[in-house]
Amino acid sequence: MAKTKLQRDLEILTAMADEMAGYLDSDVLFWPMQTGGMPKMTVGGYLMRQFRLLALGDSLEMAEKQQLSQTVSRFNQALIERVVRFEQKATRELDARMRQWGEFLRDLEKERDVSRAGYGTAVEARAMITALVEKLQKRPYQLPPRTMTRVDLLDANLRRFWEPGPFVWSEEWQPAYPQTDFWWLYGLPKE
């Protein structure tokens, strides 16, 4: 039987939590996972999936809920002695994701058709920006100054080309992302 998107998220999240301590102790931002068939690990990739899984936890089977709880505990345990390293890595990634998203938006101005076709994948960077910002706004972390100004400028740039529409990701994930907070997942750039 094929795995659901949530089951795949849980599989990836669990593998990421298992490798989080080594990742945080390294200087590598995009960590190649030891388990095959996995995306490269980043703090933003982990946080995006954790957010989604926690928001949609009622859709998981009891064993999957237990796995999620244990995975989040392992992640939190990895952070205990690595608060500064976590903040540094999250801040580095936040800057990289904002540059990546900004480049996509610049490309959008030049080649709207190509950018529309790849929007569902590209918008993952925007989701990771949100996840990173939310984590860095919580104690003991600090969100870098002017981050929200940069995010607001990126959003204003996207709104210039925005056409509201259906949710761009899997319907399975939609309940985790209310349109009022995640408007950029509900539509596409105009043609």
C-alpha cells in the first residue's frame, strides 16, 4: 500500500530527528541524510514537517502519534546542549531561504509560465521561512532584526503577481495551513 503524504512526512521527520545532533554539531547547512531516498536535512525542513504533522495529528494512527511524540522528544533533546548552534544554523538557513525565495520571485517577473509551473515546489522555501521565524521568535532564541521587514517585502513582491486560487499542495496537508495565515499556498502567480 502506498504511503500517504503524512506518513512520508513522519518517516522523514523521524530520520531527521535521529541525525539532528550530528547535523547541529557540523558546519553543514544542507545535510545529506544517511537513509536513502530522503531530502537533505535542514532545520527549516524539519520544522516545516513537524508543524504539519502536529497540526494534523488527528489524522495519524495511534502508533504514528506515538512515533511523532517520540520524534519530537528526540529533536528537543538534541537542542538542549545546542541552543546557540541551533540558533546560528536556523539563522543561516533563514537568510538562505529568503534569498532563494527572492530569486524565485525575481525569476517570476521574467518567466511567469516557468515560475507558475514550479510554484508548488518553490513555495516550500516560503513555508520554511515561516517555520524558522516562528521557532526563532520563541525563547531562548532571537529572531534577527529586520527579518520581518524582509519577509513583508518578499510578500509584497509576490502580491503584485498574485492570483488567489486552490491550495497548491496535497489536499491532505491543507487543514494545517489556514488560508488567512498561509495565503501564498492558495493560488498561483498570474500568467
